[in-house]
Amino acid sequence: MSLFIFTIFVLYGGMHVYAFLKARSALGFGWGPGLALTAFMLCMIPALFLIRLLERQEFEFSARALSHVAYTWMAVVFLFFCGSLVFDLVNLVLRAPEWVGGPGSFLRPISRRISFFIPLALSLLIAIYGYFDALNIRAERLVVETTKLPDGMDKLTIAQISDVHLGLIVRSSRLRRILETVEAAKPDVFVSNGDLVDAQINHLPGLQEMLRGIKPRYGKFAVTGNHEYYAGLDKALEFTRGAGFSLLHGASVDVGPIVIAGVDDRTATQMSRQRPASDREVLSKLDRAKFVLFLKHQPDPEPDALGAFDLMLSGHTHRGQIWPFTYFTMLFYPLNAGRYDLGQGSILYVSRGTGTWGPPIRFLSPPQVTIVELVRKR
């Protein structure tokens, strides 16, 4: 964990150094503005960890205010870094002929001021757009044909939320939009695929009651994500159960038309908790005559479990949340978002996530509630 924190500091700090040098090169400011900008950046780099400290000491107002500023700034710096890097690469190509002794390009390199102000303007515009897009919850429909529905049932509807991250930023107004989308689908089953809460969960008034108001015909089920462990597992589980979900800790339940199974997130091992049951351990005991819905937070199905489930629902990746971070998440999770036919009759669907982690912003990765319709195959 210490190595992870160190890596975050180095990468995030490096972005700030890059942004500072770009600003100084374009604007040519003196010591006064330079010191002011340096002080602000030096406050923003460790702010991600200061937020958690304030939460633990229950300075909720300060933690919430700082989280909005620091996380929005994180998005702006990241977007500026990516945009400015593109301009640097273009200038590198334009200057390359001169460096190798050939004739110069007929195109002049882009000026320092243009290379600074265009990425800055774009990053601010994208951040504003992404803030409002993160509030626009989509209902994404997934239709799965199956021969395993019981006689007399032609369709079963499942609503999935994932990576809601209830906490300092995602509060009652966002949750209300999410649950309105869920209720509009009139689901028979409601599932949460982990990361329902984010970090500290000391002050989430009324949110349990809002979730408890969803009462589907065949019940509500949840599995843990990595943030349940970061928040403090006992409190996270207490909140999830209080919201009306049955937690599946390497277990399964027969709800009548289908069987639902789930495993804990592998973060349990990293946090010195009991090792979660493997996919195969949970699924091998199930009756394959029934449709098996498998809940797992991270989209990494074990190869020897293929064929033991019909549909696996996952989340975790957020599809990067803010493009072009999508390409980074794809390095670790090639099954990044959407539907994947895995073979042997098994399907994986990866949600882009319903809330936001960190920046309250989404860009080219809108939030979703997944509405799965199991329909009789004719």
C-alpha cells in the first residue's frame, strides 16, 4: 500500500510540475504569481489524503468542501496534461527535420501560448460538461435470451447498480436520480455490484432509507467491492444490509426463477481478510438447469469457471470515467465495459458504473443503471 501511495504522489506530482512549467513558459510570470501557483499546487497534491484524514476526524463540512475542489482540480490537471502532451508531440514532429539536418517543415511549430491556452480551455470546458454528464443517469438495456426461464415466465428483469460511491460527493440528490431510473424499470431483482459506499460512511443520512424503498419481487442482492474494505468492512456491510440487500459472501441463493451467486472482492486478501472463495468453488455446486446470475465486482472471470454461469455482472473499471484514462484501465482490465461472450454459454457484462469516484466528472463514459432483461428463447 505504501508503494501505491508513493506511486500516486510521484505521478500526480509530476503532472503538477509539468503544468507549472507550461504555465511559466507561456505566461512568463514573476516570482509572486509563481510562488502563489506553487503554493496552490503543493496544497492540491496531498489533498487526496488530507480529505480522508478530515473524514476520520469527522470534520465533514471541511472534507466535503475540500473534496469538491481537490477532485475537480485533479480532473482539470489530468485533462490539461493529456491535451498539452498532444501539442508537444505535434511540435516534436514539426521540429524533427531540423534536428536531423534536413530542410525544416513548411509548418511552423505551435507557439507556447497557444500550446498552453487551448489545452487549458478544453480541459475547463470538458470538466464543466463532465460534471453535468455525471448527473445524467442512463438506463442501459441488456437483453439475454435463455431457455432456462420456468414455464409461464417469458421475461425477468434485473436492475444493476455498480460503483455508486456514496460518500462526500455522491449524496441524496444523485442517489434519487439513480433510484428513479431503477424504479422506472420495475425490476424483479435488484443487485449492487460493489463499491456502494466510498471511504468513510459516518454521515450518510437518509440514504439507507432511500435504498430500502426499492422492493423487487425476488429480492435485492449485493457483493463487496474494493471500497467496502477501504471504508471499513464492518460499517460498509452494516450500511448495505440496512439498505435491504442480502450480501453474497461466496454464496448462492435460489430465488425461484434463477439462481444468484456472488463472491467477495479480492481486496479482502490485500487487506489481510479471509481469502474470498474462488469463482469455481461457488459455482461448481449449482444446478445448471437453472439460469445462474453471477455477481463479481472486478471483471476477471476465472477460466475454469466458464460454463458454470450464464451471466456475470461486474463493474469496477468505470470505463476510465474520464477519457482518455479509459486506455489506462484497459491495460489492467481488457474486458473493460459492455457485453462479452466468453464461450461455453457464459456472458460477461461490465457496467461503466453508476456514480463517480474522485472527480464528480464523467467524460465519454456516462453513468448507467443496467437493466437486464432475461427473455425466453423461442
